[in-house]
Amino acid sequence: MAIRLIAGLGNPGLRYARTRHNIGAVWLEALARRFGIPLAKDRRSKGALGRGEMLGRDVRLLRPATYVNLSGEAVTAVAGFYKIPPAEILIAYDEVAFPVGRCRLKDGGGHNGHNGLKSVIAALGNDRSFARLRIGVGHPGNADEMVAYLTGVAMPSREREAATQAAWLSDEVLHLVLEGDLQQAMNLFHAPAPGE
């Protein structure tokens, strides 16, 4: 199914703006700038919402203003109001299972311990069919340090650049995503670069 809503997860406020947990929101804001889609605060949707054309498709972009672990509230507010089923949603978020610089598209699945995805899945009535863009932010090496690693310290600018560069979707890949051809998009996006 075609993608009609793209959300980038992150925590609100300057305190969290440069943390690893906000890489999904950073990616979404870059996507909005790329296509000239302004994001405006929208109380009903519990976030900043924009609508515009991307590669011939009418798409809504959402940056939830809730904390990550309440992301489902914002996603379902928009999806419910505009009658967008879960299979027409893409969620971008930080993925500790991948090192910085590795990124993967995924069609459906579980939450892998990510509280934002847990919230989205629960809010969508346990429907896990939404697509995901998993942006690698690395792992602190010790689970006890996870919260501080994700939300307590700024992501070094070099790592941040590597993560956002890895998450860049070319027009070709993005077109496939928007058309709902996730398998072909994944094949293209995950293909090794020439010479690798």
C-alpha cells in the first residue's frame, strides 16, 4: 500500500534535540526541508504536522511533540483523523541494534524493545504492519547505560552526520517506498555500494 504518513520519532525540547533518541525527528525535518513541506504545530495531532507533494505523492509528515514512549498518541491522532491505515505509515526511529552508519528499511515486525514503537503498536490496536526506517545509533555496550546514552548526552556531530547520511533515501528508493513497493525499496536501499 502507498505510504501516506511519515513520522520521525524524538523527544520534545532543546534538552533532547541533539541526542541519539531524536535521530528519527532529525531525519524527518531534513525530509520536510528537502521537499519544501513546512511543519506547523498542530494541537489535535500532538505534534508538528505538514502536508505536501513528494515525488508525485500527497504525503503528511509528523514530528510528534510527545515523548518517544508516547509516540503512539500522536501517530494515531493523525492516522485516525485522516483515515490512514497502519500499512500506509512509515516510522523513522533510532536503532541501537545497528552501529552508526547502518540503516535499514523494514516492512512490519515487532518493537525490538523500542518504547516508541511499543507505543505506536499499542495505539494502533496491536497492528504492526507499518513500515520502519531503522537508523543506527550504536549501543553503549551496557544495557544499564542505555537511557543516558540515548537521552542524556548529545550525539557527537561526526556520528550524527554519518547516521543522517546513511538514512538518506534517494529519489528512486523514496519513490518505491511511497508507492508501497517496500520489497523493491529494501533491495535497492540495502544493496552494497559499488566496490564493497
